[in-house]
Amino acid sequence: MKPTLKIFVQKNFLQSNEWKEVKKLSNKLFKLLSDPNVIKKIKKVNQPGVSSHKIQEVITKESEKIGFKSEMNGLFSNYKNSKLRPDFYKKVLKTGVIIEVEKGQTVQNNNDLKDFWKCHICDEVNYLFLFVPQILIQNEEDKRKKSKKPFKDVCNHMTSFFEPQNYTNVRGVVVFGY
């Protein structure tokens, strides 16, 4: 399945230099993930019972090509839960981007909202790249129904945060569907 993406950005940042840089990064990453060989690798590990860490391994190789660092320590040192780490981090101008990779618990355990919260409390970042399955198949029944669609659900969740009355310090989210 070809990857897809949905962009959410606060209107007052659309023309900012930082958003232009973040958007360039998202475009580069999307291009890397759209390579047929990468699509095959993701398809191979995006199977029932396989951990999101296997998806993360594929994304690690691609995100490091554009300067992301895996599991950056110290970004949450100002908080009691200082052991939090993003899957990936990259500094961009005076802010940064974190990447979070999800699979089976994306919507069921609200991991998408937890990832948004991590971006919200991190002093060094204002942007989130969130990787989620387009279709989640966890067992044989799901295989027949194909009813779980985390990408769509996550996009619905993120929409609310990008209504002007709901703005936070998370200035933009790019949801990548794999």
C-alpha cells in the first residue's frame, strides 16, 4: 500500500520559515517512504502480532538519512517524567520535530493523543510527525473485515487541535499513513 499523509498546521505559521523547513523535511521523508523497496519492507513487517518497533526500524533508516536522531535523551529533563523519549528528533531553526511511530495501540490506547501531548510538553519542539497504519489488521477476523482505520481516526483526532480556538504550542502535525 502506498503511503499517504495529512498535514495540520496553525494558520498563523503557514508562511513562517520554520514551517517551510518542517514541510521540506516531511516532503523528503514522504519521498523516501514512497520508494517501492521501502514500501515492501513496511508491508513485510506490518503484520498481525508484529510490534511497532519493526516498523520503526524501517523508518529509522529513512529518517536518519535526513538528519533525525533516534530516541533522543534529555528532551523532557524539566519534567518528573523525564525518561520520556521520542522515537526520533531533529532540530529545525529555533524549534524541532519529533517523530512517533505507532501500530496496534494508535487509537485503542490513545497513543496518538499521548504523542501529541509529548510534543506539547517538550520545550525543544513544536512539530510532530506521526506514523500510523492506514489499515490495522491484528488478527484473522480483522483480515476479513479490514474495519480498523487508524489513519482516518488519527486525522479526525488531530483536526480539533487545529481549529483556532483550540490551538496549543504544537504548531503542526504531519500524519503519515503506512
